[in-house]
Amino acid sequence: MTAAGRAGVAVALGALAAGALALNDSLVGVFYDDGLYAVLARSLASGHGYAYLHLPGAPAATHFPPLYPLILTPLFGLLPLGAAVMAAKILNLSLAAAAAGLVAWHAVRTDLLGPAVPRWIAPAIVLAAALAIPVLVVQSVLFAEPLFAALLAVSVVIGDRPPARLSPAGAAVAAGVVAALTLLTRTIGIAVGAGVVGFLLLMRRVPARRALAAATPVLLASLGWAWWTLAHRRAVDPALAINYGSYGEVLRQTGLGALGSSILDLPRPLAAITLSWLPAGAIHWLFAVPALGVGLYGLAVLAQRSCIGLALAGYLAILAVWPFPPDRFLWGVLPWLGMAWAAGAAALWRHARLHLPLLVLAGVLVVGFASYEVAGFAHHGYTGPAGDISANFREVLPDLGQLPPTAVVATDDEALVWLYSHRTAVPFYLYGYRGARVVEAGPTEQRAYLERQGVTHVLLASPQSASARELRGLIAAYPSWLVPVHGWPDARWLYAVRP
């Protein structure tokens, strides 16, 4: 086995072992999106098409591209719910470990950080990223990030140095097909396709025909998904458009003026895992600004060597303008971000006067990340809040299962409620955007929505949630409309809607 192969296997095994620690028996749906993925997989498995089975009327799904639910479909079609969820979590763990191994193998075999950099550094960075507490949390639930990470790694491998048995045209098509699959996993995968095509054209200077061969699968996937979302854009209630509609609805509500509102927030998650040990203020910024500069320079360096450079640049540009927190999106590409930083530092190392500043800066980041990880593992931070949320719902679900089969429950984590109680469920909390500002529904709008959905019961599963705030407003405006019919400790209530 080659040195690159040994590095890949070692990193994959390390990632697999660490990820196994984060495996849990939490209910699917505790992180919201994971429940929706499970609903979509169940819908496909039961022959209902790509639809939100838990909502009244089972409208067509347009928010998430279909590849990840399609991968989950055999599990949710053949296994009981609990077994399907655990099998899906193991699948995610395997995909995440495979992605880490591929990234390490490719980085070593191509000298991605530069020929002068010791070859152990790239695998060490990838393994550290795979062990990051937020990465372990994300891969331990039914999110699409592990599949996205694996497909991204394959796209880069084929785009940079395809197997010798592939012809140049065949390699371009293969890279394009895998990039198209990343888009059909997460819409932001369009950046991967653009990165592959841009690298072939601008850096490899391949003939336009070959670049077109890579671009065609990405274009077809984009057009196909766009057609589906446009054809079913009115499938869901307008009040649910932010969480259930296409991303075009986000643009419609925020307007172009809100784009770019996340750019200053983009470095925050990375600073949280590397620089949070420093005191706030001048000392923090003394290291944060140079660290950001090295990372941006590293992106430019990687863009000369690999399609991941342009892909990451496009990926980060989308996150910078999108009005949502970037955290989860960054954890999916953390190994590549770590190598971009290392590539930048290695390229700057040729300037002798920068040796000491780079050593100090790298030392601060390593100490910060190590202390963050030690604290996280010591306190089982990789479990996240899933256990507490699951315990909360395990207490209320048996009573929900006693409701009439025709009941429609408005609640938080509505996909979870449908999966485990078999009662139609809709979101209670309603919000939208006015520019970059979040706007919550008023009582009149809320009641009209609940009546349109045919809601018969309202569940308050957490008195600290945003739903509790909207529920208080609704009760104040219509004091006799909701009747408490069941309570649990800690001010959790089930209300019946008066006809």
C-alpha cells in the first residue's frame, strides 16, 4: 500500500472510531431537518412520491433535493422506524469516515499542501477536522452533510487526477456527474460543479468541449431540480414557505438588499473552535484577523492546484450572502478549510521574516482547538441537545398516540410527531423575513393558518420555545378558542381547538 493509501485508511479508521462515540438512540426529528429527511424517505418507500406525508394533503417537497432521502428509502421501506433510524445513522458515520479517508488520501498523493510540507500534516488536519465536536454532532443525526462530503471528495479526486483508465472526456463527464450529485444532495452543491468546470477551464486550460462535458451533467441536474421546484411552488401553504418551499421563496421575502447580511458572521463558527480560549477584545482580533487572511490566501493557493479551491470559494461566497447561520454548512467542508489554511501558511513560509508569526499563529490555533476538543469530549459535547429533546418527546408521544386518527396537531418538530404518533402534524411556529429581519406571525395570521390546515390540537412541547411566545399571543387574542386538555410537568400542554 502506498503512503497515501496508508494515510487514507488511518484517517478513515480514526474518524470511524470517533464517530462511533457519537452514535445515539435519539428520536429522528429532534433537529427538525433530520425528521423531514425521514418523512421524505418514508414517502418514497411507501409509493407516495416525493412528498411531505406528515402535512395535510401530502404536498410535493421542494425544499431539499432528493438524493439523500432516496438513499435512505430502502432503510425506511424495509425496517421498523427505530431500526431504520439507527441504520441511517451508521450509514452517515460510514460516509463521513469514507469522506475523511478520501480527502487524506488525495491530499497526500497530490502533495496538495505543497511538496515541501511534511506528508503527515495533511492527514493530521483531516483527522482533526473529523474529530471536531460540531462535525460529530452533525454526522450523528440524519443530515445530508456526510453524503455531501463524500460526493465532494469524489468530485475533487476525479477533477484533479482522474483514474488513468478514463479518457480525458470520460474523466470530465465523470467529474461532472459526481458534482451534479452533490447538487442533488444539497443545493449549495452548485458551487462544486462551478469549481470543477472553472478549474478545468482556467487552470488546466482544457478544450472548451471537455469543460462542457463536465458542465452538462451539472446543468441538467440544476434545470431538473429547478423545474420540479417551479412546477410545485404552490404545493405548500404560503405560511410554510420558508421551511417547506424552495430557496427562491427566501429570496422573494428577503429581497436582494438582505443578501450579504451573513458575511461578517461567516468566520464566527471557525473562531469558536479555535480562538474561544482567548479573551475577547484586542487580543482576540490580533489573532483572528491574520488567521482569516492566511485562510483566504490559502484558498487562492489551492485554486491553482485543485478544483477544491474554486469550489470552496464559490461555496463560501454563497454562505456569505445567504441570510442563514453558516455553522452547519461549514462543518461539512471543515477538512478542506483546514487544508486551505495550511496551504496558505505553507506558501507564506517561503518568507523568512514570517516564520515566527506563522509559528505563533499556528500554535494559538492548535492550542485553542485542542482545548476545545478536550473540553468537548470530557463533557460528551458530541451528544448535543438530542438526548434532552428526545426525552421530552418520549414523555408526550404516548398521549398524542391516543388522539383520534383524524387529529391534526400543530407543534414544534412536526415531522417527529408524525413519525412516532402517526398523527398528521404541522408547524405551529410561523415566521418569515422582511429584508434580513425575522418577522413572526401575529394572532390573526396564525389562526387563519391553523384553520386552513384543519388543526384540531396544539402541542406546546417546550415553554421556552419561540412557539410559546406565539401561543401566548394567540391565547390573549382568542381566549376561548383553545382549551387545555392535557398537561405534563414543566408547563407543557396539549390544547384542543374549539370547533
